[in-house]
Amino acid sequence: MKYFLLYIKQTLRFVLKPMSFVPAIIMMCLIFMFSEQDGYESSRLSYEVGVKVLTVANDTFDKGWSAEHISLLSENLQFYIRKTAHFTEYFLLAVSVAFPLYVYGVRGIWLVLSAGTFCIGFACLDEYHQSFIDGRSPQKRDVFIDSCGVILGVIVTRIVGWTGRMTIFRPLSNHGEKDKEKGRKKHVKGVSC
């Protein structure tokens, strides 16, 4: 029974580990779809998001804003809405890229370099892609904002991964087995002296 459960566990790991890259692929497709929108459609989407967020804020904090005031605020906040969207997209991309790499054992500076390089490279390609879209243009500022989201996403992934390894998943990690083996070797050396 013990070997059967071990076999099931190894089979699940073999199947599920590669599936951990699916969220990254989904995020890249979403970013590509947003970049595929022409200038008018992208502005309209940002405006609608602004109206929805401001409407929720109005209802939550009981501001008493009229629909016209919310519309005006949304128009005035377009720049910030769009840049927040850039930051958030690439934060989520970085998390969805860094987490599977972390699961595969890429840690420390190598995680930062590999996930960061991949996501920032994708940001550069995305901005280049926008140069072919009507009403859109590539901007270095957007790559910088995307990069800030990437860096924060990788740092958050490292913190969550390390915390999980040291707390929740510690009994499941190989470190526990290695520590036990070291303890056995020390015990055997102590007995033989």
C-alpha cells in the first residue's frame, strides 16, 4: 500500500508540474489580446474600467457623485488607469512565470534573472507589437512600468515560496529527509569512535 501511494504521488507530480505553466500561458495570451486592441477600443475599455471602479468607490464610501462627475473623473484618470493596468498585468505574469520555475527548483538569484528576463523581454516584444496596431505606439515608459510589476511579482513569489517551504510544506520537502540522513551519519560516526 505504501508503494502504491508513493507511485500515485509521483505520478501526480509528473502530470501536474508541467501544468503549473498554464497560468503563464493564459496571462501572455491576455496581454497579447489587450495589445491587439486599437487605440480607440483600448481607451474605451480603460474608460469603462474607470467608471466601474469609481462607481464602486462612490457606493462604498457614499461620496454622492453624479454619473456625469464619475464620467469626468474616469476621463481625467485615464493615464493612471492604463499604467496601473500595465503594472498589474506584468505583476501577474511574473508570478505565473516565477511560481512554476520555483516549483522546478529555480531559486534565489537564478529565479530573479530567469523569470525577470523572460517577462521583461515579453514586455519589450509587446510594446514592439503595439507599433503595428492602429492608434497605438511603443513606449519606453510602459516597459519601465511593466518591469516594476515584474520585479515585484518575482519578489512576492520568492517570499511566498520561501515562507511556504519553511512552514506549511516543510514536512513534504526533501530537506527533512536530508536532515534526517545527516543526523544518522553523525550518530553512526559518534558510535564508531
